[in-house]
Amino acid sequence: MAAGKEIRGKIKSVENTKKITKAMEMVAASKMRKAQDRMRASRPYSEKIRNITANLSQANPEYTHPFMVAQDQAKKIGLVVVTTDKGLCGGLNTNVLRLVTNKMRELEGQGLKIEAVAIGNKGLGFLNRVGAKVVSHATQLGDTPHLDKLIGPVKLLLDAYQEGKLDAVYLSYTKFINTMKQEPVLEQLLPLTADKLAVEKGAHAWDYIYEPDATTVIDELLIRYVEALIYQAVAENMASEQSARMVAMKSASDNAGNVIGELKLVYNKTRQAAITKELSEIVAGAAAV
């Protein structure tokens, strides 16, 4: 029964794997709810600061912030890549990194150089493998995004754009649609375009009283606005990560169950064949006597 013993060992191994994937599925389901609540809680702030920024951009037309001025002299592009720190979440990182790869090829084909900021271990490893210039990175963010960990790395690109060293800054992340669907996104972060700061149709224009002055207020507000976009992207990515991991681990558990069923069937057939062989030998011996 050497074959039967080997099959029993395989069944035991797959059962242990199934226990691990089932536990990971339950942990991801628990974290997914918290990540979704956190992501949805930050959306109203992002929408509100977007509306205020849009109104301010039209209320004070005599001053234009550098974030809204298009650059075309530096021949360099900034790229913020948001991925996960851990794997086992299906094709989540693969999809967004494929989008980033296509964009990098397109930009390099135009003769533009790329400076990247990696948020997450998977993106950092990918950018290092393809030889991209990584100016800063933020990893080990945990289950909760903290703005103070994100400001430093991203501020390098924001300052470089203000100084005219970059022509544009792009942001790539995975947008949460629902538990079963997550969509990779690559959007232009800077310069802030008109559609990004679009005022709602039918909304009346606002006028503001500035303290200490309009320039200071608008400068600070636009920086906070860009930081809010980064934070929202990371929150969306974390919610997508837990959802994708839960679905991937459930699929792995189901597949392990199917493999166990097939191995048990093979084991029973092998065992039955051995029993039949022994019975045949006994009958043959009795007949010879």
C-alpha cells in the first residue's frame, strides 16, 4: 500500500493548505469591512474639498496656482504607483502594474524620462526590476493609511513640479467598485485639469473672504487637495486589496476541496484494487488446495 500511503500524505497536505486559505479568507473578510468603511468615510471629504477648490479656482481668476499651469520644458514625468505590501490577492497588483508598464512605454517612446514614487512593496519591487528611477517610497503601511507616511514621499514630486522639473504627475491605483470587482486606474494628478476641477452644473459661483490673503489660502488648499487625492487612492487600494484577497482565498479553498475529493476517489480506487487482488490470491490458493 505504498501508493495508498503516498496519497494519504497528499490528502493531509492539501487539507492543511485548505485550513490556511480558509483562515486567510476569514481574516480578509473581517479587514475588508473596516477598509470599506474607512474608504467610504473619506469620500465625502474628498468631494467637498474638490468642490471648494473648483469654486476657488473660478472665484479668484487673477491668481493661478503652479499646480494648474501646464509644463512642457522638463521632459520628465512623475509617476505615483500605489500597490499592496503583501501578495495572495489575485491579479490586483498585476493589473495595475500592467497599466503602469504600458504608460511607461508610451512616455519613453515620446522621449520622456520617468521619476517614480512607490507606495507598497509590490510596486517598489516591480519598479526596481524594470530599472525605473525610484526617488522615494513608502512601504509597510499596515491596514490603515496614515497621511503623515504618504506626504513625505509624494511631496518630492509636488515640489519638483512646482519648480518646473516635471511636466506632469500621474497616479495609478486600484479603484474599489464592489466586493467582486476592482478596477485599475491611471489618472493625471498634475497639472490639475478643468474636468478634474469641474464645478457642478447649475451650481452658483461662490465669493470668499480670504485671511490672510488669497494666494496663501489657495496655495495651502491645493496642496491639501492633492494630498486628499493621494490618501483616497491609498484607501481605495486597501479596500480593493482585502476584497481581492478574500475572493482569491475563497477560490483557493474551493479548489483545495475539489483536489481533496479527487485524491480520496483515487485512494479508494487504489485501496479497493488492493483488496480485490488479495481476495483473488486467497481464492486462487484455496482452489489450488
